[in-house]
Amino acid sequence: MGKLKICFAGTPAFAAIHLTALLENGHDVVAVYTQPDRPSGRGKKLQASAVKQIALAHDIPLHQPISLKASEQESILSELNPDLLVVVAYGLILPKAILEIPKYGCINVHASLLPRWRGAAPIERALLAGDKESGVTIMQMDEGLDTGDMLCSEAVGIERYDTRVMLENKLAEAGCRALLSTLSNFEDCQKHAVKQDDSESTYAKKLEKSEALINWTSSASLIDRQIRAGIGRSPAYTFLDRQRLRIISAKVLSESHEFEPGTIVSLEKNCFTVACDNSVLEISQVQLAGKKATSVRDVINSRPAYFETGKQFCATDNSEK
């Protein structure tokens, strides 16, 4: 098999890393698909996706359809006549007609060890579930939701203090290795593709905002996972003195206590501890409403009584009223 004529579809930074890897390794990317520019920031200015920025920097023809279901999109892809469409966190559904256009079909880089965590939020769900291992799977796409045959996979360990951002970075590195390996042995990978066992599948639905609200009657371990899973996208939050407070960095302590959950148990120079269900959470970094993330030490220096021992966090929006 000679050099493949590739179209690439992706949107966020995770996808841009894979596009960059393809380009740096001499692959022939003839066109890039990414989602339309979206409003971002306080000014709500249109922001180009990370993938679009890479495509523009390399003068690669760019397509930003709202949907791929229109017959016009079938014609555009058909005219490109790709051997393969590589999809990484694109965010749009590929209808059957699109899947059938490339000579060798479409492959997807999925951030989990399929069939575990099919769906939109595999990284967050792996962290919330307390999984010890994640990984990437290169999958031959079909009409199902991440149900296609597996061409290649690479496991990645989840360390005790990994956040969503840290794990995503590790998975991006593994994904690039797996993708490049698959493309260099593509015929063999397709020949030895492995079907997924649907009976072992789990679904990684997108996180709801309500899932970021801390319930202090939960264990410190569960809250710690909630905090780490939300970093960079949906930070875990609570309420103190009727103000929303995001928790950015914490550590589980196995100390026993007799305090009501949500109570500040102790205050040190660099951190404070909060009572949870039969456990204690040590918090070292927070984000006050309307402010940037900062260390607890800095908050204490400017507002000494803010995390006073005995104060109570609240886990309901009623505290805002």
C-alpha cells in the first residue's frame, strides 16, 4: 500500500495534537474538517478551533459544515476522493453515506479502551469511576456509537493524582503513537481487526453541570475524583458564605472525625481540611467567584477569616439566595 490520501476531522486541542503528528510524520492530509467557529470568552468573539488553527498554518483546505447529513457534503467529500478519513474528537455525527465514501472507510481515535466508556466523555468518566487504567483505541467506524471493530489499542495507567488535563495529555501521546502505528500497518490492522464485546460496554455520557456540585456527605475519595475530573472543563464547586467556590486541588486524608459533613475542620498556612463521609479532604487550591484559581495560602493572606474553622460549606444552590 502506498501513501494514503487522508482527510482529517477533529475540533479540540486533543484532535489538533493528532493532526500535527500526521503532518510531522509526512502523511498526505488533503483536507481538514472541523466544527464552525464558536463564541468564546467574555466578549463572545468567534474562536477558531485548535484543529482549524493547525490547518490554516499548513495551508490545508478547510471545511466547517454545521452538519454532514446534507447531500452537498457527500459531494464535497467524494470530490476529495480520500483513501481514509481519520476522525478525532470531531463532535459531529458521520452518517452512513459519509462513512462509505473513503476507499478504506473512516477510523476514529477514541480516548478509552473500548468497549469501556463509549460516548462523549470517556476521560471524565474513567476518573469519576476510579478506574486504574485508561487508554486509546483506533476503531474502524460504523453507524453505531463507538461500536466499530478495533484496529489497535494502547493502555495508559491512571495515577493517584491525575486530573482530566493530565490524563488527556497522556492519552494524546498514546493516541498519536497508536494512530501512526495503525497507518504504517493499515492493511494488517484491518485484516486482524477485533470485534467489540457489547456485553462489556459502558456509556460515557457528557457531564452535566449538576455533577460538578459537591455533596459533602460523599466520601473524600469520591469528591477528590470529582475535583480531578472537572479540571479544565467543569470545575467542582460548592458554596461558602452564600458565594460559589470552585475547588481546584485537594488530597484525601483517612482521618476519622465527629464533624458534620461540609465543616471546615482545621486551617493551616497552605490548606484547610473539610469533613466528608467518614473521611477528610485537604484543600490547597480554590477559585473564588469572579476570580482566577489561586492557592489557599493567598486567600488566607488577604482574607484571614474566610476559611475559619467551624464554617460550613453548602451543597445546594439555595445558599445563593
